[in-house]
Amino acid sequence: MTRYSAEELERIFRDAGRIRKGKEEFKDDAGYWDGGACNWGGTHNLKEDCQTLATSFNKMESLREIKEQLKACTSNQEYEAKKSNYIRKCEEVLQGLQVQTSSSSSMFGICIIWADQATNKGVISKLNICQESLIKLKSDLQRENYKWVQELNQLKFEERQITQRMESNKRKAMSKDISPSEKVAILQAIEEDGRILKKNYEKQKEISNKFNFDPNKKVNDLIEKMKRVIEKRNRSNSGSGGDKGNQTDSGDSDSDDEITENRGENSRTTPLNQEVNDNQPTNWWQENQELLLITSGLLLIAYLYYQNEKAE
């Protein structure tokens, strides 16, 4: 699971805000970029704000585990308790995931600088994407109940029974002590179980296709956009004082978004240490496709041989 680092966020945003220092229009930044507090009304400092952002982004990232955690439930009571906890987390993140949360604070309560100076339609677009995915996740949680977990467990139980039966028949079919007619019947049973197993996997996939929430790229794009906007605003504002609210710049387009999209999820400015779990469930059908093809061929040969024996 991805973990966001407050230290890395602080490094990224300190570099982005460095050119604000010493400029009259940004005098209320005060010591914000150097470990001190701002004078914008909330006495925020960059270190604490980055810790707040990291904590909030990590809470959002923790929602990725919903599906696996709910699948592991063994009772309706356990399921409902975990479900309520995840709904509460969704609501908490949504409440903080706003451009401005008070007159002196931005998202999750960080400095108003990030609402006034580090926002534009691109940042708002990234925030909206995060919000929409969280709203959908919350709606899915509210709609689903423990029944889907029970159905999935039953399918997994049936999968084990089918694969055990197929393995047993495979060993029987390879025996030299059975007649051609018995081999034909066994191979037919393997083929039929193969079809049943395939349908089982399809049902499992359909049921498991819930709560597919991956915030990693959305959050990384948001961070990158905030960084780019404050850098661009600082350059465009140099030598011009004035209104810090509702500023726009002529370069405020989706071009930055396209650049970020093309970079992929592992941008070099990504403030995280990512752990990837490549473990995949064992799939008997996939592992034994070659066997099933051979089985079909043997079935045909055995059938023709058996028919020939009968004719003689």
C-alpha cells in the first residue's frame, strides 16, 4: 500500500514556494517556507501543513483495502462494523477535500495560501475527481451487504470441490488400468468440470468487482498540479501586487494535466514509498489449459478407438 511522506511533501512545496520569499505581495507568508508561521490568519507553517496533508492522503489511501477487509469478514456483525468505519472515513476525507474549509484555511485545514495562490481550474478539477470517486465508494458501501461475501465464499468452496475432482479424474485418466470406454467417460467428466469451473471463475470475478478504489494517481496528480500552479502563479505575480483571491493566469489550461497524465503514476515528484503486491489467486483453469486441450484431443482419439473396437 502506498504511503505519503510529510517530509517529501514539504520538500516539494518548499521548492515550489521558494520564489515567493522577499516579495511584497507575499509578505504575509512571513516564515511559512522556512519553518515559521504565516500571517494569513491561521498561523500555519509548512511542516505542520504537510503532515496534515500526508495524514489525510494516507487515510484516503487506506480505503484501498476495503474489498479485502470486507471479504475477510466471517459474520454480518463484523461486516457491518467495518462497513460503518469505512463510510465514516469516506465522509471525513470528503469533508476536508475542499478548496477552502474556512476563511483562513484550505483543504484539510492547511494554510489559505493553498486556496488563494495554489488553486485554479486544474486543481479544482483534480479535487472533483477525488471527490467523485469517494462519493461513489461511499454509495457502493451503503448499498452492499454481507450477502455478497457469503456468495463469494460459497463459490470458492465449490471451486475447491471442482478442482479436487478434476485432479482426481486427471490421475485416473493417466492410469494404464482402465479401459478405453472408462477413459472416455473420465475425460468427458474433466471437460464438463472445466466448463463448470470457468463459469465459477466468471461469477467470482463479477462479485469481486466491487469497491475498486485506487486513489494513488488521483492524489499524485493533485499534488503535482498544486506544485505547478504555485510555481506558475509566483512567476506571473512577480512585479505585480494585488488581489490574492480568484487569480487566473493565461496558461491555466489542461496542458499541465496532460503532461501529468503522460508521466504515469510514478512521477519523479511522487511523495510516496510504494509497495506492490503481485500475489494473484491460483486459477486451476489457467494453469491447466494445456491439459484440457490435450484432454479434448485424447477424448476424440479414445472415442474413435472405442467405436472401432465395437465395430470389430
